[in-house]
Amino acid sequence: MCQACGFADIVHGNKMRRRAFVFGAATAGALTVVAKARAQGSKETQKNNAPPKPENVMTPDEALARLMEGNRRYQKGLARRHDFVAEREALVGGQNPYAAILSCADSRIAPEYAFDSSRGDLFVVRVAGNFANADNIASMEYAVEVLKTPLILVLCHEACGAVKSAISSIQDHTTLPGHLPSLVAAIAPAVRAVAGRPGDQLENATMENARLGVETLKTATPLLSAAFNEKRVKVVSGIYRLADGRVDLFA
């Protein structure tokens, strides 16, 4: 081989190696960019799938403890300061309340205040007499199955006008005007269950109505009963005391 040809081969080989090196470096760089993009995408996906309020992800027992801790603050008048602007921003994309409450519609009973809660903490369903019917059972199914809420509280209260009206209507054999008879019909099983029981008839019927609501929610097939049996949700009852705002839990 002549020296010129040999030199040409060497130059050609060096060029090929440089091209291979550049190509390899470019490929590695591209792969690195892709990997970073995938990692970033994975992080964004996790971020997008994360609950808006991570502190609300808890067990049923933890949820109940937190609820009652809030009620103790409320009793003492030591409510936390709430940043409504930040809460609104955090909840634009969704919600994950830690407790669902079936409460009476009485204007003196405000669960969000009674448990010193922030926006997005409580999923509240309210109806005069706090009874469980098809509509609010469906609402509780949404809370448990879609929002993954681990606790349901059926909240009654002292001196409930709906229960008092039901007692009077049943005892006096009178029919209330308008659509009020539907409330009487819903509360009547509790009124009849405590007939002749010692103690205050109104409070007995009020608490029995809440107990029946708990049983209805626990056994509502197929969704709530499955969640209850699998211990994904706890269902409890409580009575709100008007004088001091205390909530007493009961079976």
C-alpha cells in the first residue's frame, strides 16, 4: 500500500470514528431527554392523581378522632384560622373529604362550624329530621365510593322540630299540611320504636331515628354495605347539644 493511500485510510477511519462518537453522544443525549421527559411526566401524573388534600387520607378511626377534636375546639371557641383563598385554589380540581355527615337542616346545626372544619373536609347532606332515604343514601354512596370518604356520621340534635312534629302528628292522628307528611312517614318508625320507653320521649325518638339511619346506611346494598363490611367506612351516630355545641356519640 502506498503512503498516500494509507494516510487516506487513516483520515477516513478517524472521520468515521468521530461521526460514530457524535452519533452515539447525540443518541445518548436524546435518550436522556426522553428519560427525563418520562420521569417528569410520571411525576406530573402522580401530582395530577394526588388528592387535593393529602391530610384527609386517613383510616375511619383517624377520621372520627379528627372530627371530635374539631368539635372540642368548637366548644371552647378556639376555631382555627382558615385560608379561604388557598383552600379554593387547592380544591379547583377535586375533593377528598375525610367525613360525610347526614345532618338535620335545623339552622342552629352547622356541621362545618360544629367540627371546626375547612372547605373540602366534610361532605354534608342535610334534611329536616336527618333520616336516610334513597336520595341521601345515594349521596353517601358517592362520598364513599367516588370520593373515598372513610367516615359517615348521622347527626341529630336536641329539640328537633321535625321529630317533635312527627310525634304530635302520630299521637293526635292529625295530618300536617303540604309535603310535611313525608317527613312524618320517614320519622314514624323511630317514634313507634320508643313508645312507652322511660325517659324524655322527644330525645328518645330523636336518638332512635339517628340509630335507624345508621343501620340503614350500614346495610344499604350493594355499595355502602360492602364498604362497611370491608371496613373501608365507619358509620356512627351523634347528638348535638344546643347549649354548648358538644356532640355526644352513641351506638
